[in-house]
Amino acid sequence: MRRFDLAVIGAGPAGMAAAVEAAHLGLSVLVVDEQPAPGGQVFRAVEAAGGDPALTEEFPEAGGALVRAFRAAEDIAYWPRATLWHVDLAGGVLSVLRDGVSEEVAATRLLLATGAQERPVPVPGWTLPGVMGAGAAQILLKTAGAVPRGPVVIAGQGPLAWLLAVQLLRAGAGPMTLLETGGKGALWDALRAGGLWTGRRLLRKGLSLVREARRHGLRVVRRVRNLQAGGEGRVRRVRWDGGEIACDTLLLHEGVIPSTHIGRALGLEHRWDEAQRCWRPVLDEWGASSHGFVAVAGDGGGIGGWEAAVATGHLAAIDAARRMDRLPAAECARRARPYQTRLASALALRPFLDRLYAPAPEMLVPPDDATIICRCEEVTAGQVRLAARLGATGPNQVKAYLRAGMGPCQGRMCGGTVAAVIAEERGIPIAEAGALRPRAPFKPLTVGELAALPPGDVA
Amino acid sequence: MFATRPEARPASVEVFVEDRPVMVPEGASAAAAVLLAGIPAIRETPVSGAPRLPYCMMGVCFDCLAEIDGVANRQACMVMVTPGMRIAPQRGARQARPGLAGKGA
């Protein structure tokens, strides 16, 4: 069995930065990533798409630089198109599927840099063909240069909604409408969070996006409530309180949440983050989790954006080297300082953004009983409410009652909403309803892939 | 429905979506090929038979499960296109088919 000092899961900004830092400090590094090329979702396919005029500035510049540094670093074993599906915490053994074959590798330390997923937006009609996450449309632009044809509606809020609108308009999509779901007074609440001066560079970037979107003719409707997608067999229109518009593509976005699937399956301690309305692993200032073998870096440890992710990747790698006695404590502190400064600066605007773009209550708990929550098993909000009244105390019970969370996505899409619905119905905090406890395999694998394990690797 | 932009990314790989040829850019996923082909659904759900198309495009939602080169239940958004790839919608639960043992079916 091959052995590495540090195994990094994910080749986004955090994973790439951690791998480069760890290799520089003399650690042997393995990077396992599901995608065919490094970059993560934010810099997805940057090597192929860097020249696309719709994707300018930090995508080709910052993303390109990160990927080049990662590619240039020596002594990194980089496994693209590979999926981690099991971790033996006691033995430090990882099971990884690549090219249809499963294999086991040993690591001294595991760093989860699994990034973020879009927050599911369970509105009526969100399962109709033609309704997608805004991030999904951005991935289509980055990986295939593709844009939606016909009228496009982006509904929701957050920096990505504006960025995507601008990128799609530059790429010739449209006509386009942005339905902003933000609440009245969110701006005043957000201003009280402060951080505007330290975060002024990011703030300027955001304001310039808004201006560019307006120049391209983006129609913006504010304070949209009770959003619904309609159509037979495909989305044809979007309705909200006081309005309706025809569309061929509806792109939903209510921000992103940490991908905590693997960490929760490993039993790492997590806490409910009320400001970001999501679960996040409990980490120390170096990214070390509640388990001595595992650290977390990047958005998977709490949403901070790619610049924060790079900083946390470096810090986690420095900490890994210190734990393996490759770096004296004094040198560790000296080396960490610039990244701690960059992290603080990258996170300065976050409390403002969290408040400005806090999802409306109906985006977290669908008021209409008929709305599907679990896309895999087609379980509705009404069914979950009934289960809660019958005594289900959290998503793990509801899974047994209704199969919500038992489909192929393993609750990645429904887990948070099920917990929020139960919490509301029972009048308890979401933290008390709890989070789904997934189990390995973290992604489905076939019996054939399992059987292809080399005989010596089967414990 | 989605369309490519040849000026940004030439569509150079031919794949077959429901037996119809579609040209897609290198590096695109099978799920992208389905959206570019414009078929109404990549799968019909096992529970109610409702049509679905890819939703997240990043391996989270599993709404893009399709039959790719004869192997069912594959996340089409996680599989990159290769020349001649055959992508077929999956209707209901995947069927266990004798004779495909060892091919991941």
C-alpha cells in the first residue's frame, strides 16, 4: 500500500494551496480530486477556459496562477477523476476509486478540502427540467463555453447571482431577469456588521459587477417573495407575489454552504452556524478537526471564498508539517503569519455579506406542503411535517420514516431542509434537529469496482 | 436548452445522445452533452416517473443519472465526453442486466 504524509481531498484553491505548501515543506503529498483538471468549482477548467472573453479578470489571472503553481510543484501525486469513498480513521487508510478501480492508500494526515455546494432552493417546481442551480450554469460556461438559449431568469441572491448574470450576458445569453429574493431592511442590518473598509476591495468588485450587469440591460426585480416555477414537463414561467414572467431557463441561487458530507460521515464534530445558516466542522485556527487524523481547509470549513480558502490551505499544511516534526514551532508561527493576515482580510466582508444575503424564511422551509424537498425520493414538505408531528425528532429519523436522504444523493440536497422543516414544526432550534449522519461509501460504487480492489488491499 | 459558443470553445467531440449525433467541446461532461442536445429529460424518476434534467452539474444532486456507454446509473456531470460516447436517458430505476458483470453494471 502506498503511503503519503498528507492526503488532500479536493484540488480547488484550498487543496492546491495546501499541496504546494506541504510539498515545499518536504511532505509527500497525494491530491485526490473528482474533476479531470485542477481548479475546484470556482476555477473550474481554467486551463481550458482561461481565454473565454466571458470569464475575465480573477478567473484566468488568480485561478490560472494557482493552477500553474500546483502543476509546477514537484513531489505531488495528483489523482484527477478520483473519488474518496471510505476512510479508516484508526488505521489512516483511504479507499479511492479511480478509472473504475478501487485502491487503498495510507496517509499520516488527511486534509478535507471539499469546498462548497450551492444551497438547495426548494421552491415549488424546482424539479422541473430547465430549473438548475446558478452554479450549474456557470459550470456549463466554464467547461463547455455553453450558454442557455431563450429567456433566462436568475432567482435568488448573493454575489454569484450577479457574477453569473454578467458572465452569461457577456457570453450573449438573454434576455435576462434577476429576481432578487432579499428581504426589506437587509442592507441596513448588513451595514451594522461592519467590515466595509477592510473588505473594500471585494466590495468594489461587487459594485462593479452590478454596474456592468445594468449596462448589459439586466432587468432586476427586488424583494421577490414566494417564488414558483411552472410548466408542463419543463419550466415555462416563474411566478412570485405580484409578478410573472416567461422563461426557458430558471437558475436558482441562495448562496453556498460547506460540503460537509465526508466530515459528517467520519463523525467529526460540527456546529450549526446561525449567520450562514449551515453546518460547519469545529476547527482550530489551523483547520484541525475534532479528530486527530483529520483537518479541513477552504469553504468546506465555513464559507469564506477562494482567497480565504487559499490561506486556510497554507495554514493546514504548515500545521501538518509541524505535527510531523518537519517544522519547528517558531518557524511554523513565522511562516503562518502572512496567511493569517490574508485570511483576516479575505473574511472581513463576510459578516456583511452573510446578513445582506440571508435567505428568506420560505427559502429554508417551504410553506407549501406540496413542495418537494427530497428530489431523489420525491418527499414533500407536508410529508416531513406529518412525520415531525408523529414524533420524528430529526433528519435521521425522517430518513427511516420517509426515505428522505436514502436516495443516491445520500441527503446532500434534502438534509438541511428536512432539519429546518422539523425544527419549525416542533418549535426547536435547527441545531437540535441535527444533521444527517451519512455513511460510507461517500459516493455510490458498484460491486464490480469494489471487487476490483487488489487482493492484498482487502483488510 | 443550451448552445455552444464556437468562438470561445469549438465543439470538436462527436457523441451520441439518444442515438443522435451531437458535437460538444472537449472537456465537457456527458450531462452538458445532454443539455446541448436539447432532449426533454435525462432520466425519469423511479418514484413517479417525473422527467428530470441535470440540476447541480457538480456531482451533488444525482439528478443526471444516465446510461453511458451501456453502463446505467452514472453521474453524467462527472463523466467527461469521449469521441463516440453513447448517452441514453435512464427511465426509472436502473435495470440489472445479466452479461454486463465486470463492466460496472
